[in-house]
Amino acid sequence: MLKKIFMTAATAVIDFLFAPRCAVCNDYIEERRDMFCPRCRAKILAVDQALEPSSALDEVWRITRYREGSRSMLRALKFNEGRRADEINQLQAIRRILEMAVDRRLEGLLARSDVAVPVPLHENRQSERGFNQVELIFGEWLSTRGLPIENVLRRVKDTKHLFDLNREERRAVIDGAFDVIEGASVRGKRILLLDDIYTTGTTMSECATVLRSNGAEKVFGLVLASDFD
Ligand SMILES: [Zn+2]
């Protein structure tokens, strides 16, 4: 009882000194655990299916829009190397988005999948950064829902960022960039391919093609952010 009173008082003091703020617009919010104000929350959540995914993918789903949604959080996670505190806050915000996003459609997607496979970084970049942010974003969320993550793909070509390239150039750069790791088997499996951002779909499509040519039965895509509408 005493402990409870103390904790409530402590929370009140912390909230007074460090009032909880929205992770996107920085407005005050009522509950710290919400992390977003109602306005941003409504804008961020945009669970949707791409109407025309590339032919190698059976379905592609996104959780937020990129520009009006999770861009600032993803950029902080990707490029703030060294600023650990920022990374941790952004990661918590992203994980909160995933929790808020769960609905029938996403649950159905997870139920149709046997295993989740992150789009891999090249080992040069992975060791530079020390982690693959795709695994950081989705790992916990998927493991509490019983879907294992397996790193069965590897990036054999160290492609630079594709931002500035057009669709054709992207395709040329990404061609032959991925491979299934020796000894890993995807035969007959229904795979949920994971990435953080989906723009033209070139990267995911190439991964899906490799998985299919190694016998995968289905390849679905799930990305945190896309502006495909
Ligand atoms: Zn806000």
C-alpha cells in the first residue's frame, strides 16, 4: 500500500518535472505510455495493403505512412549513430506504433506466415552500425506473437543508399545483391519479409525473387513505413 502511494507520488513528480510529450509534435500528452497525442496518433497509423505489389510478392503491408508518419523516428534510428539516448527513445516510439497498429488484418498476416525474414544489411554496414534496425523494430513484437525471425538472407553486394536513384537504376544496382545463406532452407515456407521503408519496392522484390527461386511457397512483405498510396 505504502509502496503504491509512493510510486503514484513519484510518477506525479516525474510527470510534473518532465511532463510527457508527444514523440512527434512535442505537445503535452496526458499519459506517458501513450507516447503520441491523439492527432499524431491518427495521422501515424495507416495500416494498409499495397494494391499492386511486385510480382514476386504475394502481398505487401505497411503500418505507417513515411512522410506524414514515422520519417523523423526512422531517420533518428538510422542516422543518429552515437546518440544512443535518441535512438532508444525513437525505438520505443516505433515499438509503441506497432502495438497500436495490431488489428485483424495484421494478425491474419502473421497467422499466414511461418517465419519472418529481415531484409539484411551488408556485413560491412552491419558491423559499422552493430545492428540491423529492422530486427530491432520488429523482433520483440513478433516474438511475443510467436513468429520466429530467421536471418536466412545475406547481402552479397554492398549497395549504397538508393535514395537518389530512379527505378531502373535501382533495379540494376540491386540485381544479384542477395543470396540465401548456406545451409538455410526456405523450401515450402511461407515467409514474411520485413523492412523498415518501402519506396519503389525494388529491394523487397529482389529478396522475394531469391526466396522463391530457393523454393519458398509464399512471400509476404511487411514494412513499417510506405507512401504507396
Ligand atoms: Zn503529436
